[in-house]
Amino acid sequence: MGVTATNREPEFQVDRLFLDRWSPRAYSPEPIPHATLMTLFEAARWAPSCFNEQPWYFLYATEESGLQKMRAILVEKNRQWASQAPVLVLVCSHKFFKHNNQPNRWGAFDAGSAWMSLALQASMLGLYAHGMGGFDLDAAYRTLDLNREKIDIHAAAAIGRMGDPKLLPEDLAAREGPSSRKPLAEMVRVIS
Ligand SMILES: Cc1cc2nc3c(=O)[nH]c(=O)nc-3n(C[C@H](O)[C@H](O)[C@H](O)COP(=O)(O)O)c2cc1C
């Protein structure tokens, strides 16, 4: 079971869901039931998108052969901890709208929404989803046989239950825990 991010103090009233989602590096290798994993993707499925295009596209690995491919594309620092996770995911989107074949410049925005739905659903189930930008993009396209002309790869992610932070390398163990945020006033401005 997870840890409630009790050190996170919102400036205004907000549902605990948003505070309790965080990105641990200590993962338990315990497998995630297939139906539970599909529940996470189901949450992503219902995200909003421009023209309801649903441009997001997720690749996931749960079996050793697929996990090895995913681990191989991660940068070493991420491989150190993410190799424990029972599920590794690649968050992608289609670059072009289906209805007119024009570039979809909102694809990254929409894939981000879908990813956040997945991460929040994970949190609601006591699971954790940790996004990763630290991977070899060229290797990802090559290894996973994705068409660079048509597919954007946005991020990788580790999904699973929280493990024992004491098993992490020392530097990572020292950083383990829910982080804070910059003040609300720095991220909003009224239009007058
Ligand atoms: C697109 C993206 C890329 C990230 N890349 C990495 C990464 O390569 N390695 C890592 O350990 N964490 C990575 N993170 C996790 C962030 O560092 C983390 O989300 C951020 O510090 C906020 O902490 P929280 O998720 O625990 O609230 C990434 C997160 C996102 C959304």
C-alpha cells in the first residue's frame, strides 16, 4: 500500500487525489493484474482531446522480453530504479489527424492529459506511475519499431506498487518522497 503525501500543503482547498499522486523510485516487482493495468489505460482513454482525436498511443511491457527492451532504452540513472517496476510504458501520440491527415499540434497536450488520467487512476488504486524523459529516443524508435514520421514518443513511465526505499542506491534513496511546488501566484496571472 502507498504512502499518503502528508507533507504536501495546498494553498487552497483541493482533493487529496492531486496531493497523494507522486513519483516514487522504489518499486516492488510484484506483478500488476492485467485487468488493473487495463483500468489505468481505460482512465487514459476517457481524456479530452482536440477534435476527440484521441491521438495517444501507449506501448506497455509486463513480460520479461518486453521489459528488457524497455529497460534497454532508459538512461542508466532511470534503469537503476525503474528495472524493478513490473510495468514499463511508452507514452506516444499520432502526429496527424485521421480525418484530414493534417499535423495535430495538440497531440502532446492530449497525450499529457491521458497520461495524467492514468497516473491519477493509478494513485486511486494505491499504485504509482512515474514518468521518465530520460531515455534514448532513437533507440526507442528503433527497438520498438515505431514510425518516426507518424508517431511522437513523449515519455516513458514505470508503473507498480511502492517498494522498499532502503533498497534504492543511496543518492536516490535520499531524494525519495513527495516533492513540493512553486507558489500558485507564480503559475497564474489574471487577464485584465
Ligand atoms: C515528462 C516527464 C519526464 C520525467 N522524467 C524523469 C526522469 O527521467 N527520471 C526521473 O526519475 N523522474 C522523471 N520525472 C518525474 C518528475 O521528476 C516528477 O514528476 C517531478 O519531480 C514532480 O514530482 P512528483 O511526480 O512526485 O509530484 C519525469 C516526469 C515527467 C512528467
